[in-house]
Amino acid sequence: MTQPTPKPTHEFPTANGAFRAARIGFVHSLWHAEIVREAHAGFVDEIERLGAPGPAVERFETPGAFEIPLHCQALARTGRYAALVACALVVDGGIYRHDFVASTVVGALMQVQLATETPIFSVVLTPHHFHDHEVHQRFFHEHFRLKGAEAARACAGTLESLARLAA
């Protein structure tokens, strides 16, 4: 017999006074996954340091950045997540498609956030010059870890602010 997954004991208040389980969804693309996963690690480390339970962060993977908004929308509509984080590395392949992809993804994330009233934090980054060599690999590993920690602080601050609005 399968045991039910225990519910988190911590809850986050929302702007309308309701409470959501202390789950945060972290949705990331698989392009350059070894770099993008650093943002997840930085997010989890920082959100735990800020007092949220680490197991409350659930990770979801998408093939690319373009699929992230739909996944975030589906997760937000479940009502099980107090916040969502979207993460991708969208690189310039020399045909300027990266600008279109990044702006489309971020714009769609804002639409999902406003429609569902679920805060969404973007770590969708588009570097000017990215080359798949050791120097850039090392730099972007560190940079994504830093951006993950920044997203955790923004997430914690926003949830705290929404809780004050609801009070």
C-alpha cells in the first residue's frame, strides 16, 4: 500500500487571506541543465537559510524555456504552490531568436502570475555572449547559483509582503 505524501506543516498566507501549503515550484529547462540546476541549488540553500523547509521546493523540468509558462500555469492552477520560480539559460545562437524566446517566456510568466495570483519569479537569463568553454561554464555556474539565491530572497520577501496585505 502506498503511503500518502505528508503535507507540509508550514503554510504561506496569500494576498486574499487564504493559506497555501508551503510548497514552492521550481520549473527549469533542460537546455544547459548543468548550469541551470545551479540556480535550483542556490534557491534551496537560501530559502532554507531564510527558514522555509527545503523539501517544500519541488523541481519540475521542461525541454526548453518556451514550455516553462504552460507548466507554471498548470502548477499555479492546482492551488498547491505559494510561489513558482522559472529558470532557463537562453543563449544567442547567432540568429537573434534568443531575444524573442526570452521576452515571450517572461511576458507569459507575468500573464500567468496576474491571472492566477501566484507569485512567479524569473531566473530566465539571456547572456550577451555565451560560449561553451570552461571560463563561461564556470562563470555561469556561479552566476546561476547567485541568481537562485536572489530569487529565494525575492520569493520570501514577496510572500511576507502578501501576508501583510492579507492581514
